[in-house]
Amino acid sequence: MAAAGQGSARFCAAAPAPTMRTMLTPPPLSLYVHLPWCVRKCPYCDFNSHEARGALPFDAYVDALLADLDHDLPLAWGRTIHSVFFGGGTPSLFPADAIDRFLQQASARLRFAPGAEVTLETNPGTAEHGRFEDYRRAGVNRISFGIQSFDDGCLQRLGRIHDSAQADAAVKLAQDAGFDNLNLDLMYALPGQTLAMAGIDIERALALQPAHLSHYQLTLEPNTVFAARPPQGIPDDDLAWDMQEHCQAQLAQAGFVQYEVSAYARPGRQCAHNLNYWRFGDYLGIGAGAHGKLTLGSEQAILRRWKLKHPAAWLATAGSPAAIGGDERIAPQHLPFEFMLNALRLVEGFGESMFAARTGLAASNIAAQMAEAEARGWLQHVDGDWRPTAQGQRFNNDLVSLFLHDEAAASAGNPSG
Ligand SMILES: C[S@@+](CC[C@H](N)C(=O)[O-])C[C@H]1O[C@@H](n2cnc3c(N)ncnc32)[C@H](O)[C@@H]1O
Ligand code: SF4
């Protein structure tokens, strides 16, 4: 895949500051809850996750989550929550009664849409008999399993705490408890993985009949053990691309529809929570290091808010302004890029009216970049919507870079900035 930097250097200097404004309309609202502990830190992972040492303070953490939520509530008065996502870390380390208490108290503070999707991320190494029934009773209706691979050698090289038999067993426990809305996370381009092995992982996943599958290419994230000491045998870009195409074909044959760069679902089983991110919806983010995005109708602005990252620091301050790591109103000139970073991940693309409603900018502000993307064969106009082509999906970084606002070039070309 071409580097994003090349795209930005070549094309984005022309992106001017937007001038034509429209009304910002508050989009659907979700709730993200970050639970930051894991049994062990995986060497490839750069999430805000911390190895659990000793007993975890579940009760204190739930109290702090509620205080954090109370503090953010004025940003969401009168609005309805359409989905909840417990992410991590390893949320399944939390007992069901902690999740239950949080959901009960949260729904006393905010209106939850009937049937709202409530997802809990789960590491198969933490699945215990009986626990899934209790999560279901607490109101969780979707489980997302971090499987990564069904190959025990790959799992070991990834430093996972479970083997493939435990992964199979955990998924079956959840199904026996009545969960039918299951996601399995798989990664590919793993150390020592061949094309055939990547295909077998998909077959093993499909045999478990999930509703959804996330298929991520392993990336060496800065500040991880893998970045410092890359493991032997990571497939090169060409092989990684072949793996993706091969797995895409297997999934399509099994009736899974790809709706985002890494996400596949049976019809009607897309992840509502992630779709809201990709459609540039709003979300409250509570818990250590959680990020939120809120449309402020009265100010006609979009606020990004994030919380202190370290669990101890966040726990000590939750519910007070000191727990806020930062508040930032997105400058209008950065909104096209921020919108595209999300919307162009979607196979469905976006409509111009959605761009206008979610950014408060008239679509005319991005006409030049859209024309450039179309000329390059990366975007197409289908039934009034803009959709990335196959090339646009493959070169997503270059496509999105077209919408970067280059401050230096903008002020050089326009003395008033
Ligand atoms: C927060 S974790 C999910 C649940 C749980 N923590 C676990 O790992 O079992 C989210 C997912 O991101 C993916 N992921 C994490 N680090 C990655 C990386 N460096 N490259 C690609 N995918 C990654 C994994 O598939 C992982 O399941
Ligand atoms: S279990 Fe999940 S969140 Fe925790 S370190 Fe591993 S990949 Fe990261």
C-alpha cells in the first residue's frame, strides 16, 4: 500500500479553508466505556491496556465511571443513546455484577433506545462457565471475541493467553448462554503465517457461525514490543494483500458482506456502534483514556474530549475537570479530513447531505478534492452517494490525504489565511 505521506505531499496543498457553512445537526449518540486492564499485555498492542497486578478495583472503577458520566452529561442533555460498547483492555475481566450496576445506573441517567446494541469485548482466556448468562442478564446483547488466530503457533508468537481450543470453547459458551450476535476479531499477516494458514483461520471462524467478523492486518505500532523487536517471518505487503483478497473471497462466499475496510457481517448484523463512528456520529467516552466526540448545537461546534490515560490518575480524578486530558473544538478547516478519515472506510461511502449535516460545511467546500479523487479512479458517484472504488479502498490513505488541510500552503496562497 502506498504511504499516506506521498499522497498528502502531492495533492493536499490546494485544500482551502472552508467558507460555505450550513447547520450542524446532532447525529446519533453512542456511549463508549473503557475498561483498561488485561491479564497480560500483548506485544503488538498499543491500546490503553495495562497488565492487572493483584485484585482489580471493580467497584471503585464503576463508581468512577458513573462520576465521569455525570460530569459529561451536560454535553448530552435530552439525547438518546443508540449503542454502548465496553472496550479495552479486557472488559470480560469485570464481573457481570459490575457491568450490571453500571448499565442500570447509566440508564437511569440517559435514555437508551429500545433494543440498543450493547457490546462487551472478551478475551477467550477469561471466559468462565456461567459468566455469559450473567452478562446477558445485565443487558449485554453482543459479544466481541479477540480470537486473532486459530493456529496455536501464531497465538503463541502473538503472546496470547489462550489457545485455539479455548477460543472455540469460549464462543460456544457464549452461544449456549443465548448470544447470537457475536463478533470474532482475527488478525492476518502474522509472523510465520502462510496464505493457506490465513484461509484456515477464516474457515475455523466461519465454523463457529458468528454474525460478524473483523479482519485486521497486523500492524507494528510504535512503542510496542513488536516495534522494538519485530518478530521473524512477517509476511511482506504483497503476501498480506493476497491474504486479504483470499479471505475476502471466502467470506463473500459464506454470505458475509464487507461494509468497512476490516469489517464483514451477515446481512443486518453490522456493528451499530462502529457504524456510528464511521458515519461521523457522536459518542460519549468514559473511563481511563476514553475519547468522546460531541456536536454542540448551541455553539455550532464539534467538541473532542479525552480523559486521563493512566487508570490510577483517572480513578483519582473521575467526575472532576481534572480527569479531562483535553477538550478541543475541531477547527472547520480540519473537518473535511476528520469526516473522510471515517466515512471513506465505509463501502457505502456517504451522501453529500450527510457531509453537510455532520460537519456544518457545504459540500461545495470539498468539490475540488472530490473531483480529484474521481479523476484518479478512487471515488465514484452511485445513486447520489460518493463511494470509494476498489482502488480507493486499497489506497485509502492516499484518498483520505486529499482532504488534509495544509496550514502552510493555505496561508502562502491566501494572505488572510
Ligand atoms: C481491544 S482489542 C479486543 C479484545 C481483547 N482485548 C483481546 O485482545 O482479546 C481489539 C482488537 O484490535 C486488534 N488489534 C490490536 N492490536 C492490533 C495491531 N497491532 N494490529 C492489528 N490489529 C490489532 C485485535 O484483533 C484485537 O482483538
Ligand atoms: S488482550 Fe487485547 S487489549 Fe489486552 S493487550 Fe492483548 S490485544 Fe491489547
